[in-house]
Amino acid sequence: MRHIADLPVSSAHSQSLATGGSHWLATLDLGFECDGDTTRLMRREHTGPLRVQKPLYPEHTSTCHAIIIHPPGGVVGGDELRMQFDMGPNARALLSTPGAAKWYRANGHRSRQRLRVRVGTGAALEWLPQETILFNAADVVLDSLIDLEADATYIGCEILCFGRTASGEDFEQGQLQQSLMIRREGKPLWLEQGVLKAGSPLMQSPLGLGGHCVCATLIAVGRTTNPALLNTVRQQCEASSDEQGHSGVTQMKSVIIVRYLGNRSEVARRVMLAAWQVLRPALLDRDALIPRIWNT
């Protein structure tokens, strides 16, 4: 798999980087390796406003925790974020963010986030960023590719908030384009993609957001589980939701998908964490201690 440095940069972004233009291309390339019973952050390369704090070990040295920071605090129209996470054999890491990601109005320029993940033999990555807020008139592309070796484990969570309802702002203009591909040993295991435009029928359709403004997804790929575990996940999600929210849990072979639709990001977070607290011990043989950064 190519590193971020090998990925093509558009001429517009090249000019922006060279001249200090108004649009940022930020990249972050992290490599984790297993050293005995310790996972170490062995590669940490970045350009632009994208950083990672020092490695943390709040539970055990075998699992490295790291917080990814975007110092500007928000992404404006035309900005692009590129992240690559590379897990060596038997390495384990949990990556999160210190707060919500804010995608501002496009002002005629599309913003992008590109995520590339490789998880090696016996390794595990948990990608648990906090919620993503799309401001009214944002135009955003989220593109993720997850490559897993035969017995690798991946748990990823995403919470999307359309508009800032707490501030009285709805998502009346703009769009979100998404693509997620998960491959096992180079073969497609899961693919979902789509475009959600503000004001489109899909915003109100039961096949889309169903009139809600918050949606969340947790995808877990690893060892085979049993129906009893899925029932436990469903029960915990239902108990963590509210009257306006709806949740569902599905398993397709080795992929478990947890969905939530509602109107409050704090409820979506609660539901996703409830699912994670059941799935993590089953897939990784580790208790699910909620990252401290999620409680600040």
C-alpha cells in the first residue's frame, strides 16, 4: 500500500502549500509496531495542521492510545485531510479525537477527508473519532479504505450530525459524499457508498435519514461471534437510546454493523459506546474502558 507521500497532490493544493494560500492540505502518517508486549508508535510524519499527541497506555502496554488533533478546529471549503494508519503484526492501537470535527460551509469549494488503514497479521485497530458536524452549506467527501490481513481486527465508529440544531441551524444546503471499502487479504469484504444532498427526498425517506439529523455507524470486523452476543448488543443499544432514536444491529459473515438514527449527538455517542463495550471484549479480549478524552 502506498504511503501518503506517494499519493498525488492536486496542482491547486500544491500551489496553496507553496504560497500559503487559503486552502490547506494536511497529512498524517502513523506506523505502529509490536515490541514484545508493547505496541509502539514507530512512525509519525505529518504536513500541515494535523498532529498526534504522545502515545498513551491507560490500560496496558499492548494497546497504544493516541489522540489525533487538527489545530484549526474546523475544516473550511477546499481543505483536505489525509490520514494513513499502518499496524504492524500483532500491534494494537486505539485512535480518537479530542472533540467534534467541524466541516464549515463550502463557499464554492469541496472539502475532503481521505483515510487509508492497513492492519497486519494478528493486529487490531480501533478508530473511534468523536462526532462529525456538517455545517449548513458544507460540501464534504469522506473516503475510507481499510485493508486487513487474514486475522486482523478493525473496529470503526462514525457519528454524523447534519446542521447545528442546538444553535437553530438546519442542514438546508450542501451535500455529503461517502465511500467506505473494507478488504480482507485484498478481497472486498464490505463496501458502502452514497451521496446525501440537503433537501433531497433521501433526507426524509425511511431509506435515508428518515427526517432525523444525526446518524451513527459502528463497524466491527474480526473473529466470528454468536447470536447471543448480537442480542446483547441490541439490548444495550436500545437501553442507551431515547424515544426519538432508532438502532439496529446486523451481522454479515465476519462484519458486524451497528446503526443509529436520531436527533441528538450525545445519544448517538451513548449508543455507539454501548455497542463497543460489548463488542470489544468479544473481539479483542480486552475490557472496554471508555477513552478519557470522550468524557472531557
